[in-house]
Amino acid sequence: MTQAQAPRLSLLDVATIVMTTVIATLAFWIAVAGPGEPIPVHFNVQGEADRWAPRGEVAGIFAFQALILLVTSGGMSLGIRRIADKTTRRGLALGQFISLLVVGCVTAFMAVAMLGRALPPMSSVTALFSIVLLIVGAGLGRVPPNLVVGVRTPWSFKSRRAWDRSNRLAGRLLFWLGLLGLVSVPFVPAPIGLQGLFVLTLIASAWVVFESWRVWRNDPERQPF
């Protein structure tokens, strides 16, 4: 009688372990050996620090980022191991990748801004934000229902049709917004380009939420509340 082999770690699992360890280590270093003077934790639209915090609070912020990554990406990994359907597993793997990308980029940006005591050039921030939008948008339409990644509205959870259509719409909108942001970086002065991209992203988000409600309302197979 042979023993069942433990499932192997995927590259995404390894990336999750490594990135979580790096962020947690950064949090520990800040807590025990970080700057003794207050660290900037918030910046205004002009890129100037307008809120400062002691290193203990900053360490807590990064520790929370590590926890978010562990819960989101780790949760996706557990789902992949427990679900037999290959299509759903591929969708969850895509969701795990999106979780790693978003949390990793956000954490890296926060570390550079806080520990460098200044925001990076607005053009580079716009380019980074655009790249994240483009990559997330390219895969969002194929993510199956889950509690971590995607258009998670009450209506999308009550209708598979609403989930699929609202996430496909979100994917297309984010992809084209990311492409627009990248193309506009050399031509639109900072911080106007970044502010405009944020506004367009908020408008797209509102549109997607409305779409999830509209499709749910017209879905004969929807679940009631």
C-alpha cells in the first residue's frame, strides 16, 4: 500500500512564500532597526509628505501587507489543490498571479516612498499603475467566482452570468485604461496623467458594478437574496 504523495509546490506557490517572507522580514527590520525618526506614510497630490508615523506603526503596515498576500495568494493555492475542475483551477491560478502582482507592486511602491522619504517621479508611478492595470485586465475575465480577486458584488455572487460578464467587462476596461496610461506617459504632464487615470478607473469600477446588477436582474437563473 503506497502513501499518497503531497502535492508539489507550483512556481506561484514558491513566489508566494518568497514574497511573503521578504515583506515580513522588511517589517521585522523596520521594527527593530529602522529609522528612529518619524517615517512619511502619506503624501498629497503634489508628492509632499503630509503624515508621519513612528517605525512601529510602519512595521505594522508592512506586516499587514504580508498577511494580505498570505491570505489571498495562499487561499487561491488551497483552492487549486482542492478543486478537480481544470478550468476553475486555471482561473484560480490566474487569480493567484494577480494577487501576487498587485500586492507586490503596492508593497514595493510603499517601501520606496516611505523609506526613501519621497514619492518616485510621477511619470514612473503612472507607468507602473498602467502596467498593473494592463496585466490585471488581460486576465481578469477568466477568473472564476472567488472571495479574493474579481468583481465581487452581491449580484455577481448570486449569478454566474453576472460574474462572468462583469469580470469580462472589467478586464477589457482595465486593459485599455492601462494601455492608454502607458501611451500617455510621455505626453501628459504629471501629476495630471496619474490623476486622470485614477478618475477613469473609478468610473470604470462604477460601470462594472452597475453591469453586475443589470445582468443579475435579467438572469432567469439568478439566486434571490
